[in-house]
Amino acid sequence: MSSIDSTWNAPEFAVSGSTASSAIIAGESLPRTARETQLHRVFYNVLLVYLFMYISRLPELVSWFRIGLILQPILLIGLLMTNELTVITRSRTTRWLLAFSIWIGLCIPFSFWPGGSFLVFTKVLQSLLLVAFILAFIRTLREVARAFTVVGLAAGVITVVSFISSSDVANRQGMGGSASLADPNFYALYLLVGTGFLCLTAVQNRGFVRFLALALVPISLAGILRSGSRAGLLTLVAGVIIFLIYASRKQRTIVVSACAIGLLVGLVFLPESIKTRFSSHWLSSRGFSTLFSDSRAAGNEAEFEANGDVSAEQTSDMTTGQASSEARLYLLRRSLILTAKNPIFGVGPGQFMEAEAADAAKSGARGAWHYTHNTYTQISSECGIPGLVLFTGTLFLGYAGLSSLRRHAPTKNIRQMAFFLQTTYFMLIVGAFFLSLGYGGLPIVMIGFSEAFKRAARRHIKRTVPQITQPELGLAV
């Protein structure tokens, strides 16, 4: 029996009774035949492999290893064979996600470049399918716990690979060879989310799995620091604050001690350039604004002025953080301007760079030719205000309900899962202010996980609590 199985067979989850009680412990919605159970197990395991590859980005390191093209059709067949094609319509959150996806499709005819927006739309449909896969094949609390473990270990793989082969962007660590995680800021956010799941895995498991999670947590924290991502650091601070507010006294002591040790180790072993990046102008009047920088290449984003450029003389007087901050604030202003000019359908999904450059050219300025580096203004400028409302509504509906389970769930394990998931989800919401994540990736995974967990928890509570309390009511009568 694995450590995960032993955790979810703990006494607090045991309900005396027949085979039906076993189904209740597992959190099944309805009893299934042996064939249905076998089908579910097969597609669930395929989903775990897909999630591991999706988060770890290992296929990006090998150009011919297109495992997603193999696994997606298999999982789609699974939806058909298990009659789960309509699973995406069964909760308020996913209906909002579906409406957001439809709105993106409606924006295509009004796009600056419809062809490019159509390619974005195909990625959105793939993300929608991923949520459907998660909801269809992750049904029980035990399955949720395993999926969380897989995501945490996948993020751990990112860390290990990055230490072996770093992208080394301006002496900042990223995942070398990856098309997306070579960027230190994306890399840092993936590790932050993965660290949250690793901590949950360490708390709820035993044996080798727990040891592996505990070993990967400090390595991941070291990777986050070495990324030099100030947005990542701010996101980590936000997560620690939420953790300290809701954690137990013992957990607070552990986290405060770990943060103190991490700070001391960082001061000793971090490269001087990264320490300077973190500390530059931190306490000055402009210091907080440097946190809003989110460059793909630290030097390139310094090339902005009111007309889109920063002169050589200005750049020579700036630190990298200052110049990057100017770039970040410039992109924020430009994305808000394009939102105001295109409030209904935006400039088209994925078309901010091209539309911004064309708009700047009208006034004789040079375009920025960068993403917005803010998920919320990315959506507002590219899909209009309705798109922003649908996206943020989906994101916050996915978050809603976790606090209630954290406070009132009848078992410690469910409360722990809600606590760590809520903290990790909150870090994602904060991190979205500094990265362009509007059409897939981590937000989609977190929305799917949150919905799958809430459904499994409600099902478990509904089935188990009455059986526990019924004898007491009988005695009272």
C-alpha cells in the first residue's frame, strides 16, 4: 500500500459498514460497474502522465517528443467512453470558463490579425479540454491528492533540470532548453505553485513520497531565489502572509524558521547580481515599482521612453531594475490605453504586441513589441471588458468555497488540502499581475483542480457525515 493510500485509509476517514462504505470513503458519486471502474482507472492514470508532462515541460526539451498529441486524443476518447462530454457544464465556475472561451471565439472577427487570434483560440479549446479531463477523471479525494502530488513532483523536476541546465538569462536561473520556462519569471511562478503542492504532499504522506517532497521543497525555494524574479519574490511573500494568517502555531514556527534560514543562505550563496536586483531601490520612493518588472530579457525591456524608447544616456543612469520598471509601467499604460480604445472586443486574442505597435506608429512612436506582462490587462486589451469580467469571474469562482472547506470540513485531511490549495491559488492570482497567462497554463490547471477538489470534498461530506451522525439522532429519539 502506498503512502497516499495509507493516508486516505486513516481512521478519521473510516466508516464502518459494507462495500457501500468503501465507495463513500472514496467519494464516489454513484456505484460503478467493474468495467466502468477499470475504464476510469485507465484514463485517470493517462491524465496523471499528461499533467506531469504539462507542468514539467519536459516535452519542450525534446522537439520530437510530442506526447501531448498522443495523450489528448486518448483522454478525449475517455470522455466519450465514460459519458462525460458535458462535465464542463456542471458547475458555475466551468460554465463561466466556457462562456469566456466562447467570447474569445467571438472576438476573432474583430481582431487586429484574425489568423493569429484563431491560433490562440485553438489553445483555449485545448485548455478547456484539460479542465474537462480533470473533472471527468479526478473524482475522489484520494485521486485529488495523487494529482496534487504529481504536480508537485513535476515542478520538482523543473528545479532539478534547471540546476543541471539553466537558461541563465542575465545571470538569472531558468529551465534551459524550455521554450516557456527559460524565462526566469515564468520559471519562478511554476516553482511557487509546485512548492505549495510539495508542502501538502509532505504533510499528508509518509515514507519515500514524503521524504522526496521534503527534499524538493528547499531545492525549489533555492531555484526561486536564483531566478532573480522580484515578481516571484513578491508572490512568495503574499503566499507566506496568507499561510501565517491561517496556519497553526506549529506551522507558523516552521515557516518563519524556514524563511529565516532561506534568507541567510540566500545572502551567502546568491550571486551578487541577483542580490543587487532584489535590493536595488527597495526602500526608495520608486523601489516598490521595481517589483512590477517582469522582463523576458532584463536588458531589452529597458528600451522604452514616452515614445517607446529609453535613450542611452538615460539607460546608463539606471540600474537594470529601474529600467525594467520603466518598461513594465509603460506596458501597463499602453495596455490600459488599448483597453479604453477597444472596450468591447479588444484588439484580438494574442494581438497586443502587433496592435500596440500599429497604434504607436500612428503618433510617430515606436512600438514596445512586448507582451503586457499582466494577465488582467492582457485580457482587457485583447478581449475587451466583457472578456476581463468573464476571466476574473472564472478565476475567483474557482477560488470561492476553499475558505469554507478550510474552516468547516469535518476531517483534518480535507481542511489541510483546502488550506494549501487556497494558499497556492492565492499566489497564482497575485503572480498573474506580473505575467501573461490569460489563455492557458497554470490558471487553467488551478481552476480545474479547485473544482475537482470541491466536488470530491462535498461528495465525501454528503455521504459520510449523515452516517456518522445518524446513530446519535437515533439515541436522542
